[in-house]
Amino acid sequence: MRQMEFKMERTGIIEEGEQVTVTEGVLPTSWYYTIDPSRAMSGNYELRERLKKTEGKVVKIEEKPQGYYVTVEFDE
């Protein structure tokens, strides 16, 4: 299992236990992921850190001083 953290701007748009699909975005030297449909976004990842699966389960939602963070678990 692999866990990845996503930042969301407001609460109530994703719930713990929910199955989600992510879309991969490409930058010149890295990749990022968005929980469809544009509900939360990951940080940037290098080639060796790319996801192999695009479906996962929300295991945790927490509020930090910087905003709301969603942890998604992928079966890799």
C-alpha cells in the first residue's frame, strides 16, 4: 500500500472511506495528481515516485494551519 497526501481548499467535498480517482498532470521535470473532479491536488513528484494506480481510498482528512489535507491509499 502507498499513501499520498493531497491539499484541498475547503472541507466537505471528500469524505473518509470514499473511493477516488486521480488524474496525472505533467510538468517539465515532474508529475502531480488531482483528485477528480478537481477536489484536491498533490505536490510534485519525480519520475521514480509516479503512481502506478489511479484509484484509491481516502483514509484520513485533517485540518492543519496551512489548510485541509487528504491522505489517499493506493494499492501498489
